[in-house]
Amino acid sequence: MWKHLTLEDRMTIEILLNRKNSQKEIAKVLKRNKSVINREITNNSVKKKDSNKTEYLAQEAHHKVYIRRHNAKIQSMKINLNTELKLFIISELERDDKITSAKSIAFERNKKEEKKDTITHESIYKWLEQPANDKYRKYLLCKKWYKKVKKQKWSRIIWRNPLEMRSEEANNRSEKGHFEADLVVSKKWCKYAILTLIDRKTRLPRIHLLKDKSSKNIMEIIKSEKEKLWIKSVTFDNWMEFAFHKILQDSWIDTFFCEPYHSREKWSIENLNRIIRRWYPKGTDFADYNQKEIERVCNIIADSPREILGFLTPNQVHFS
């Protein structure tokens, strides 16, 4: 059966392209036709910074496809394609002799048309959510509508290891070198963020300013800290910025992931992030800071006595 390429497929394409595999070899791995791979790379590659050349990035490609499909869905909506139906909905909304709702409009339409050109109240709400139709929302009794979304209990990250596979030494905090990692994001639309790391046993923190939140960049930073901090494993949550964790696995660093929506399973890093917010509250623009200033805060935390460590500092415990 024919299926769209998934994010996992696109991540595989990116990895294999970086390894200089041919499109034919990639098609064989994904069990797809070569033309599918060629079309995907051609249509969804992006321009490199300061260059006319293009590169294929899985997350960027997936986003481009999502936007195209989203716009196509809007243009092909039943209400937009049927002028008579559209005018009926507008006339019902603008009536001043009765209170209208999306459900009542759908009921009236379906009663008249029976099975021909029927409509649901959810379709009317989606049509009203378009910017061009927002002016008609004022006529509704309930101007806000939120569809209940079920939380997904799965992660889009592939090759992930659950916490059940983590060693006993890491779980009971009896051995140093087992870290937790997370991101503290900047204000909206800002690409800057800070990567936070903390040792589960010694509570030693490490903070890195990120000008690039790409997964590869994050993994390379963690990899560079391996020898200094004796990193044996890292526990992540399910942000897509941690999707390329296999880079660490190839460097003999075990990686583990919490269950989706279970950030409490790595409360040490959550507590560190809460402490960091004393200096950088929500809404902070990290573009205004540099790594030296970030390290100053990190050193303050690392040299502060902790009750859980018998009032020793993380530096004293980790490097003793």
C-alpha cells in the first residue's frame, strides 16, 4: 500500500545522504521507488546559509510538506469549493432574528439537503478559523471553540531506549557519569536557547549557549564533554532537538528517553532549569548573552553547597 514518507523516513534519508549513499541505495533501505527519493530531495531541500547550494534536513523537509498539505486542505475545503453552501452559512450567521450556533446551522443544512451536500459543525468551525472568515465569528453564540486533543503516548524519535534499559547504577545514583539533559528556551521565535546537563549523582551542572538548536549541534556539544565529565549515559525527554542521539551511541555514550509527558522522570534537570530561571526568567532573549556570562551562572551553581550532597558543592563531589 502506498504511504507518505514519515519523519523517521526523512531522518533516515538525511543520515544516509550525509554518509554519501546514493539515492538508489537509500530507496533500497526504505523499500521505496528511486523516483520517490529523488522527488523528496529535490522538492524539500533547503538553501545553505551564505551559499547557493542546497542541503537536505529532515525536520525542515517534514515542515515544508506539512505546510503544503495544510494549505492544500484549506483550499480544497468543502465550504470553499461550494459557493451555495458558503452563502448559506454566511446568511445563517448574519441572521438577527435568532441565536445561531455552528451545530444549529449544520442541523438546518442537513435537514434540508438530507444526504446531499451535508456539513458538520466541526467543518464550520474550521472554516471560521481561516483569517479571511474570522469576521463572521462574532455572530456565534460561542466565539471560541477548542477541539479536545488526546495526548499521544508515543514519541516520533527513532532508536530510542526507554528508562527500563538504564543501568542500576544510573537509576539509584550510585555512580557518577550518568547525566540528564534538557533545553531552556528563549523568548518566542528566537533561535537561541541554552543546553543544560546535570550529573544524576553529583548534581554537577553544565550549561551551553546554543545559537543553533539543531540536533546534530546539540549532540556534538555533549560528545565534546565526554572526556571532561566522564559521561557514560544521558537521559533526554522527547524534544525533536534530541532526535540524533545515535551520534552519542556511536561514541559509546548510552542514551535513554523518558516516556512522553513524563518530565518528572528526570527531576534533577528540571530542578536545575528552575534554578537557572532565577537569572534568566521566561521571556529572556538569550541572543543578548554570550557563553562567558552563561558559564558564570553555571560556576555559581556548581560551587554552591547542596543539602542533598551533605552541604558539599557539586564540584567537590564530582572531581574528588
